[in-house]
Amino acid sequence: MVLFKLNYNSKIGRNNHGRIISRHKKTSNNTYIPIDFNYFNHIYDTELYFILFNTETNKVFRNTKLILSLCIRGQLKGEYRYILKPYKKQYGNFIKFYNKSIKTEGDVDVLNNFFIGNKIYNIDYNIYTCSKLCTSARSFSIVIAKSINSVTLKLPSSTIKSLNLLSCASYYFADKADSPEYKTAGYMSMLGNRPKVRGTAMNACDHPHGGGEGKAPIGKKTIYSFTGRKCKGIKTVRK
């Protein structure tokens, strides 16, 4: 049961000047199912109960499973929303909102009500905004410490962040989808992926490694990236 679908964004890796930012992208013909990341517009209601109605696999967006949830009690009674499928939750199970008691997979609550050592996903970076942290399949962050004003988390990249107490999150982590089946020829191009070409095979105007007759070497002391910067062994991140 799919309610509706949307087309992908038409930016195709360009910025406002039309220059290429991310390579190997083009317009795609496939559509995707919109996901509710903002926790139903952040409605604070302790009587919200959602039943998992139907499963849908989205094989394009971050390799995660989706599930259709139906509200059976509360302010949003009778509404359907697509959410990330919690781990070990199946058809007919329930999801609770703002429940301070024992939590199960997929329960939504404020960061202040989670205990130290809990695994959480789909986290709000700021209050009342769309969730941005740990939205991919089986990625989670761990609650390390709590203070009066903030909660410190350990992200999957082993970085430590301090967030507000009132930002929302879900318990445990999302379920992973099965590997997609590329049945027909040109399936990857339908998703919006362009072929990758080596820099030495390009012309001199397209890449710093390009040009020359036959299989020519780089012709420079170091290795350069597509944008003309030095790479591999040189620090580029400012801390």
C-alpha cells in the first residue's frame, strides 16, 4: 500500500552557479516515498499510539526499510505516515510517544528521558527541526552523560556532541533493507548514477591528470583531485 510518491530533486549535483559539486549524478526517472522525519510536526501528546500497518521497502534511500503507521489514539487519529521501520518490529506492533516507562524499539521520547547507555536514532540536531542524525540503516548513537542543559552523545563517527534536552529521538536503531536486485540493463542510470571515468583518460581541460599521448604519467610532483587541490597525504580539514 503506497499512498503517493515524489520525484527526486533536480539539482543533480550543481550549485546555484551551475558548477559541479558532486560528480557522477544526473536526472533520474525513479520516484521515492516521502518519510516523516520531524515526528508528526513535534506534537507533544502522551496519548499518541501508532500501529504498524504495512511494510514497504525503499531500495533507493539509504538502504533502509519503511513502514506505514496508522494513528489509533490521540490528536492525529486516523492519519497515515511513513516512518523508518524499527528493528524487530513487525505488522501489528505498537509505537508509543513520550512514554517514560520501559521503552521498546521505535518509541519516541525527549533526550532527557533516555538513560545513559541507551541506543537512539533519528535525532533532532536542533529543537523542532527535521531529524538529521543517525537516519541510515542500523546506525545509532549512545547517550554518554546528562547535565542540566544538555545531553552528550557519541555518534557513529566516534565524535561527541552535546544537544538540547528537548530534542526528540527514537529508541534503538532502524532496520536494514535487503540488497536491491539489478534485474535490467541501465538500472543504475535510472537511479541517477553516471559512469565513473579515470582522470588519466580525460583531456587536459577536464582533469589535472589528463592529456598526453597514449598512457602518459601524471606529469606533476603530487597527486591532484578533480578540483585541482593536492590530496593523499596532505591535511585538508581545519580543526
